[in-house]
Amino acid sequence: NIGTTLKDQGKLDEAIASYNKALAIKPDYADAYYNMGTVLQEQGKLEEAIEAYNIALAIKPDYENARTQKLYQQAHICNWDSIAKDVNLIPELGTSEKYVSPFALLSLEDAPDRHLTRSKIYAKANYPQKTLPPKARPSKRPKRIRIGYFSTDFKEHPVAYLIAKVLEQHNRDQFEIFGYSLHGDKKNEMRQRLEKSFDSFADVQSMGDKDIALQARQDEIDIAVDLNGYTQYARSGIFAYRAAPIQINYLGYPGTMGSNFMDYIVADRFLIPGENQKYFNEKPLYLPNTYMPTDDSRELSQKPMNRSELGLPDDAFVFCCFNNNYKISPTEFDIWMRLLTKVENSVLWLSKSNQISNINMKNEAQKRKVDPSRIVFADKVPMDEHLARHRLADLFVDTFAFNAHTTATEALWAGLPVVTKIGVGFAARVAGSLLNAVGLPELVTETERDYEALILELATNPTKLAKIKEKLATNRLTQPLFNTELYTKHLESGYLQAYESYFQ
């Protein structure tokens, strides 16, 4: 317990020392190995974390949390052979009695019914608290509705990049905007921009869930917006106590929270078609174009860039996927390797997540008889440079169970077309929603075969690809995807509908 408390305080080395002490007293303590794994994972020592989970499983073979985290970390290092050994167990994880992290399995299977079951079991096990007594309903509508945004990601983070301008654009005649920061307070440009975008901003990370819920009630928040869902450092307990009469799951977590304390999920009709509503505990709050906000003032670096300085051949066709490596499965990789074989003088440009995944993917290429030097890894660079370097690629190729989300908006904003394949679950339909909102539905495919055929056609037909790029260049500035002002109005009308329904 001391180890876990130290971990929560970010004192990772001290946490490990505590777990080792516990193991000295009780060497077959599976939970201590599991906890050790979670700390090693945070330190970026992924192979050591996997080893800790393996020991926990050797002691306790039905330890579902340990198996889930092991699979998730194996996905991070692209160790697909090891995942294949356990793949038949994935449907059982977190779907009967024991809970597991719902987020960890989103990229490992596109099965919205099981994502819902996992979330329900997780919510019931982790948030059993009684809600605070309900507030009396107001007798008249407030002049301004008070919206509270709760997040651990008010910093350099994909969620922050997406929502920053929406917060600034909110109509202050109708809404008063509160921000509650639940983790991290490093001062940087993004943090300062976000703090300024709220009418009132509070760093509440040192407070308990119940106290934060009470604080929101004291602030008379009408609508509490959870920007985390079940992502890292999330504080869902705040909403289990009922911080506000209306509570909304938005943006951070691509799926249902499976709880009775979240009333709505922000979505669009492509993302959650009517027949898929049964996979969500929340009621969809449908926006007309896409659920995802963007910032249409993001700047691309003007620094001169060329391919060779980024390790790319000057005259190659560059397939690009800047998604996190854990989203890549052997299914997409097989297709990409076939494309490299068919498209002469082509390379695959990926994001560098960690050294081990780079090595594993190069080995996987070799197994498929593709020269490993045709996979190039992109280093981390400042955001404006990252956006600009998309222009050096020819086509963005998407992952399946967990699509490009923020990464798709970045590619499209930089003028790089994205080809996706849609699935059934929320995480597997996001890129389709974005492409529809930018007026490029022809880049959305429904089967692996169509996905591969379309990419091959675009890669071998320069005229057709040039037409798509031209269309994207026009649509970026004319279609709804990158119109922050319009998006904000739609989001606000969703908030007003939710409030009206509560008030009635």
C-alpha cells in the first residue's frame, strides 16, 4: 500500500523499493509483482514490466488484470508472436466477474459488446460510492449555464490540442466555463493558454474525489464534462459522487464508461449509428458533422524541411502512419508489407514509440521478405514541425481496431490524405467520421480488401492522388471539420438540449 501511495505521488523508484520489501516478506505475492509492472511501465521499462506481469501470472494464472496489462505492453513493443499465444483469451478478459482496464483492450479487439461489458464491470467494482444527495431542481433557468471541464490533460496532450480553441470560443453570454485540473501542473505554453481560456480555473489534483465533487457543487456547475473517461490518471470517482446534475463523457475516451453516473456521450451519427446505441450506457449527444473538435488556428512550422534530413529517400512513395505503435496489429502490417512489395521504391514512415518496437517491426518486415531499411521511424519534434513534416509523406494509412484520432486531424490539417477502414466500435469509426466531415467519404473503406485496393490505386495512380490532395486542400478551409467556431456552436446547442431536458 505504501508502494501504491508513492506511485500515485509519482515517486516511482521509492514505490519499487516498497514493492521489493513486500516481496522479501512474501515472495509469492502476485499483487506486488503486478504493481511493480505498472510502475516499470510508467518508467518506460516495458520488457521488465512484461516480465513482472509474467511472474504474477505464474503465481496466479487467472490474474486477468496482469494478463491484460501484459498484452497491452506487448502491443506497445509490437511483440505480436507473444500476443498470438494469448489471443484466444482476450474475449474472456474483464467480461465475467473480474474487472480489467477497459482502455487496454480497445486496440486488441473491435468488439463493442465486450467493451461495454468490461466498462460496466470496471465501473461497478471501482465506483461503489453512494452519490451525494441530489440538488433541488432550479425553478427558473439560469442566465448562464455553468460548464465544468475536468481533465488530467491540461498540458501538451492530444486532448488539449483538440479542445483549446473550443474553450476560447465558448459563448460567454450563455455559458460560464470552469476548468478543474486533476493531474500535472508543469508550466508551458499550452498550459498557460488553457488556463486563460477558462473563466475560472482550479488545480484540484491534491483533493480527494468527493471533495472535488463538493467543490463543483459549490461552484454550482450545471454540466460536468469528463475529458478522461478511463484513460491514464482518470478520476472517475468525482462523477460517481455526482459533481453536477448533468454529466458527459467527452473526447478523451473513445467508448462507453458503462456506468450509471454518466448521462451522455458526445458523438455523431456515423460514429454511433442508431443500431449501435445498445453498446453505450450513455445517451448519445449527437453533433451534426463530427464529434471531434479541432483548432483551425494551429500553425505549421515554416522551417525548410526535406526528406533526406528525416531519413526518407527523396524519390520514394512514402506511406505514413503516425499512430501509436500499440494500435498496429499484424493484420495492418501484412497489408502494408504487401503494398511495399507491390509499389516499387516505396517506404513506410512510422512514429518512434520505443526502441524495442522499432527492432520488432524491422524483424517482422524481414519475415515478410521486405527489406527492413524500408521502414523509417520519425523522432519526436516540436508540434508545429510535426504538423509540417506530414507534407513530406504521400499517403496516411490507418489502423483498424483503434483508428487514427488526433493523428488523423493532424494529417488532414497538413493536407495529407488518410485512408481508413471502419469497424463496429467507437474507436474503430473515428477516422471515418473525420473524413466525412472534411468531405472525403471516398477514402473510407469497409473491408481489408477494399482498404488495400484503394491504397494501391492511389499509390500507383499519381493523377488520382493529386486530385484527392487538391480536393483536401480546398475542403480543409470550406468543410465543417476545421471550422472551430461552427463546431463550438453545435457543441453548445448539444449542451443546451441536455440542460433543457434536465430542466423539463
